[in-house]
Amino acid sequence: MKSLSEIEKRIVYLDHAATTPTHPDVVAAMLPYFTDHFGNPSGLYEISRDASEALSSARESIAQILHSRPEEIIFTGGGTESDNLALFGIARKYGAKWGKHIITSQIEHHAVLLPTEVLKKEGFEITETTVNEHAEVSVENIIAALRPETVLISIMYANNEVGTIEPIAEIGAAIQRWKKDNGRKPIDPPFLHTDACQAAGALNLNVDELKVDLLTLNGSKIYGPKGVGILYVRRGVQLVPLIVGGGQENRLRSGTENVPAIVGLARALEIATEKRETENARLAELRNYLWAEIQVRVPKVILNGHPTNRLPNNLNFTILDIEGEAALLYMDEFGISLSTGSACTSTSLDPSHVILAMGKPYEYAHGSLRMTLGASTTREDIDHVLEVLPPVVALLRSISPLNLSMDQKQENIAAHSAFVEDGVPHWMKK
């Protein structure tokens, strides 16, 4: 094993679950709508008609991939807005008549969990179902939690932290049976919503096969632009809008549409769908190699999430006796970008709510790392990670309070001091 001083820096991006670089073909598709076809799609003249036609074409393309109708695709400002529109929209439309109960899980993204906290203040009761040690949601638990007053079930398609794939189609089929047994029409609540932002590009997005009523996607996870998303809303399902004004997007999301970003999202989804099978196989092979070698080279590591039923690019694991944040910062010094959990909460030192929900102790959550591979990831990138990670872990364990004796501290503090100047880590200096 090389010492850290012997290892050269190499840029390796392993946080594709946080965001992805925009694909060159996506950028090319977007550019004309910043300049030549810049019109407001609501106008009647030619420049606006060009923008309107691009909007319609993007909607049709996405609908074809989702096996939906174009009018069921609502463009938003991103995945978080789509999740918010689904939860608040359903709750405020159906709550007064049908009941104020919503079901979700303990491992949802904060874009779902925090809206439910707001809805609690509006009188809704929220049931957060438990998961097993692999972060799998139980269909039986979902159905057991259903009540006559339930208006919405929101379960993510694939977990953004540990990569576990949830049984959305099975949950959808069970809800349909419950509706039939209880005399409900298909367009009556309860409705099923899934956040599929992490699943896009890796999993089937056929909304009829998934049996969902609402589905969230965004651009930044699939090599598309940031700040754009969609909410699929099955025909007949009604929502109260979050944003009112000009009445765009079937009066569900007012405001002039971001045509360049929408065109880019559609193109990115097309590319991701075309490459899905070959890219899944390539990423899974690299991910499996990475994990196999980590287990050989780094003692006391534990996989988080399901061992096989997981996204092909996701590797989340715990390194015992260290802090994940410290490892992340050391890895960054050698050009390696990764995370300790969800990118949206990466600045928080709170332990992962997902890993705690799996029944793991706080030490597991604090020592977790997430590596998510992507289109640019190569075998050479993985080998660089495998070269850097073992000495980083060895150093951090040598100075960890869990392992320290005073002699060990004096012997190993010199290695750590290269990263610290005047008592302040150099990455924190302005």
C-alpha cells in the first residue's frame, strides 16, 4: 500500500447521484432556444410558435418514454418542486372531502418528508412506514396502513442514498385491488406517487406498468440541465397548484416555460433511455469490482442497501471507526468527489436518516460513504480510488478517538498535520 505522499492527484467524479454533467448533445439541442427561438410559447407570432412547437415536441417525447399522454406531463422547476406539487396538490384538493391521511416511508427524500411536516400543521396525519435492514419498503405494510381517509401514498422508486429499488409496481397493484375491494373508482383516492429522479436512466419508467398516478423526474440526474423537472399526473387526478398566475401547464404551474431546459430534459431522457441496458451493465461491472476490492483492501467495511436489488451505479458502505465527512475531505485532496449521503443535505453533520431507518447504529451512519458512478467513470478511475482509500482510512483510524493511545497519537499526528495549518484544515481557509 502506497503512502498518501506517494499518490498523485487525479480527478475522479463519483457523485452522479447528486448531479451529472450536461451531455454535449443536450447542450446542442438547447442552444437554439436561447437565441434564434427565444420566444414566449404563449405568443401567437412565429418566434413564439417555434418555442411552442419545441415545448409540444418535448412533451410528446417524454410522454412516449413514460407511455403516457402528452397532456399528463407537467413541467416544473425540478424534482423538489414536482414532489411538493404532488403532495400539497393532492392533499389540498382531496383532503377536505376524502380525509387527511398520507402514507410515506422513513427513507424518503427530504423533498417528500418536509412537505409532510407542513401538512401535519394543516391537520393531516402522516404514517411513515418502516423498512427492513436493506431499506426495502414492504407492500404488506403499505396496505396495512391504508384507511378510508388515505388520499396519497408517496414511495420513492429507488433510494437516493443507498440505491435500493422499491417494489413500486407491486405497491400500485395492491392499491388498485384495495380500491376495487372498497368500491373506489380509479380516479378516486388514494393515489400513488413515486419520486423516480434516481431511477431515471436505469429503470423502467412505464407509468402503466408501474401503476402510479403521479411520478417525479428531473434533468440533473440524467445528464440534462439543472432547474427543470416534470410531474406526471394521470388523467382524472386533480391538484391544487403551488404557483398561480398565467395558467401555464394546464393551470398547474404558472410562469413562462423554460423552453431551453425543457428541450434539454427531453433530449437527456431520450439518450438515457437509448443507452439504459448497455450502460447499466457497464456500471454494475465497475461498481462490483470497486466493492470487491474495497472489501479486500479495507478492513471493517459494511454494505448499506440491498446487495443485489439496487441501482447499478450505487455503492454505499460504512467504514467503521472513522467519520465519513473526514474521509470525504481527504479523498477530495486527491481529486475524488463522493458524498456521505444525499447531496441535498451534504452540508449537515446529522447522521443519515436512511441508514438509521435500516436499524443501523449512529456509528454506521456517521461512517458511511456513497460512491455513484456515471458515464465518464473508467476502470482507471476506480483503481485511483482503490489506491487512495486504504491509506486514508488507515490514517483516520490511527488518529480516531476510538482507537487512540497517547503513543499512537504522537506517532501519527505528523501525517495528519500536512492537512492542517495553524489549527485550521486548509480546505476551510478562505
